[in-house]
Amino acid sequence: MKSINVGIIGFGTVGAGVAEALLKNGELIAKRMGFTPVLRRVADLDTTTDRGVKLPDGVLINDAKQLADDPEIDIVVELVGGTTFAKDIILRAIRNGKSIVTANKALLATYGQELFNEAQAHNVDIGFEASVGGGIPCIKALREGLVGNHVKSILGILNGTCNYILTKMENDHADFEEVLKAAQKNGYAEANPALDVDGIDTAHKAAVLASLAFGKFFTVKDVQTSGIRSVTITDIESAAELGYKIKLLAIIKENDGAIQLGVHPALVPVRSLLGNVSDVFNAVWVDADVVGKTMYYGRGAGRQATSSAVVADIVDLSLNIISGSKRRIPPFPQYDEYKGLMDDSNVMSRFYIRLQVQDKPGVLSKISGILGSHGISLSSVTQKESSSESVPMILLTHIAKGTEMQKAADQIAALEEVVAPPVLFRIEDAI
């Protein structure tokens, strides 16, 4: 039976999970696929810490370059993260004729075009299923399952930390900072949570999904990004009363050839599929012209989920090597059907507006007058009684242009009766 030799660079949580899966289920893969995956090398600077996985003698080394240069290795799995060393070692392996598997969404969303061009030049593959959605096969769905469709839109809950925090805020009736501290204490959030809560991690993944869907390379710089720090328990509870939940969404849409690409907190209907994605789970919702609406759901991170996706890529690339059909499926087919990015400010959307206003007559009239002057009409107004001098006012609009909404918000903020800057979230009803 044919063997495929695999080398893993990075023996951390995911690297150890991939090694364990290959050692544990290698025979199962052989029975199913007709080849044996062989774990030939694992490279990591730390060769002494116990990861709970017993590797065969001589497999663990501390020199990644030695692994990338090993002529007997067919597939190199990069699991070190980052965009510097990871890029260099992947390029080295590609130039040595090796196919690549990576979970590195930041790298793909920064240098994806360079890496894939290099892979094409050397006739090798790059597998990247684990870069978005952990164990959810959303990359394979877009590349293969929906190949006969024009994608109209993708909405994604792509960061388990943010989704966990928003779920805990809702369930525990607690504010963001309180829940974040608890999440850090329990290991659900990093000591420095900026990559997650400021939407950067989701933006990396959004760039990868948009590139797949629309055949143009997008980078993280193309993604209009805002995180969840501005979401309060008032917003969570007000949204619930109006029939919505707040989620951090990757929003990817095509409109007359222009691409909307952003990451924002948004209201989704409480009874929608995305509205029921809770805790650390991820989901990718796709609307395409032939199949209609589909959703892919599961654990978006962690050792087991990510390892499963990495192993699936190893198998795919191994079959390409054995059959002599490398680059069987173009990863990012380039075509000129789309016009590029839509200015985020020109996006049409319904909006949720939270204002903190003085509790006095005539305030709503001034606010609605400003909105009306920008062509924005209200669908709902909620203002609760309070013993304090100011009260929260929650407004929902009909569909409005983003530029006009921002101009109106700036004018509203200048009113003496408005005591805090307006908070704006989008509303995604069509799911």
C-alpha cells in the first residue's frame, strides 16, 4: 500500500492533536482511502514538554528547516501561527516541492495571493480547511459543494470567544467587562483579548471566505471591522424584547458586482438559525442562487475540531499526490466578474440605534426630524421610564443608506439632550 509522509511544524495544542489523530486513526484512513499516512517528522523548538502524545523515536526534532528540506516528506503541516516565520517556512517547503496544510487564517488573509501563486508555480497544493470554522467543512462546501452556484451572501459567526461572551451576557444578565473577566479566568478568552473581541480574528476568516466565494483575493485590510466592546446588557435585553439576538457577524454580500465585506455586531432574528448559535459554536450561513440557503455549524476551534479539519486536508492532498492530479481543484479561481469592494458607508441596511437622552418632552421629535431629513424612517421606538435624569432610547429604522445613517447619528450626537454618543448596530433580517 502506498505511503504518504507527513511533517508537522508546531507541536502545540493543534499540532499534538493532529499527531495523535494520525497515529490513532492511520489504519482507519488506510482502509478507507487506500494509502497509509505516515508521521515522519514533528518540529518544535520545545522538544521536552509532555503533550500527552507518545511519538515514535526520532520523530520529534527542533529544526523546522530540516523538516521542510527533508526529501522524503510529501506534505508539510504548518501549525505555528503568525505571519513571519510561518510564511518563510511554507515558502521554503513549497519550493522544495511539498504540498502544504495550514490552519493559519492570519497568514492567508495577509499573504494568501503570494503563497498560492508560489504553490501554482511549483505545482503543489495548499489545504486550508482549518483556517475558518475549525472542524466545520465550510471551505470544502464553498470550493466543491457549491461550485455550480453564484454565492449571493455569506453571514458567519466565526469567533467562539465573542459568541461565548455574548451568550453569557444574555444568560447571566451581565455586562461585557464582567463577562470578559470571567471568560479570561476560565480560559475562554486570552489575557489580551483584542484579536477576538475587536473582530480581527473574524476579519481574517471573512477575507478567506470572500476570496473563495468571489474569485478575488481579499486581505484583512479590505474588511471593515468593529468588535463587541460597545455591546452592553441594555443592548442585549433591548434586542431580546424586539425579537433579536446580537451576534458578531462576518457580513459578505454581492450587489451588482460590488462586494460588501465587513465584521460588525449585528441583530439577527431570535428564531433564525444564526440566532440559535450559542456559546463557543461557530456557523457559516450561505445564500446561493441554485441551492438557496444552507448553513454549516459546529465547533470553531479547539484541539479536536481543528485537528479533524487538518487531517481531512492531509487526506485530500495525499489523494492528489497518489493520483498524479495535484491542483485538482483550483483553490482561488480568479475571474473578473466582480467589480471589487463596495464602500462600507454606502451599504443599505436596517439599523438599531441606542441613545442616552435627557428625559424631557420634545427629544424624540428632534431625533426623528434629523433622521427624516436624511431619508430615514423609524420602525420602532422604545423608551423606558427611569428615575435618573437620562434614559436609554432604542430606535429601529427601516432600510437606510450607511452614509446617511452616520450623518444623522453625528447630528443627533450634537443635540444637547443627547448625553452619550449614539451606538449603531446593523440588523440582518433575511436569514
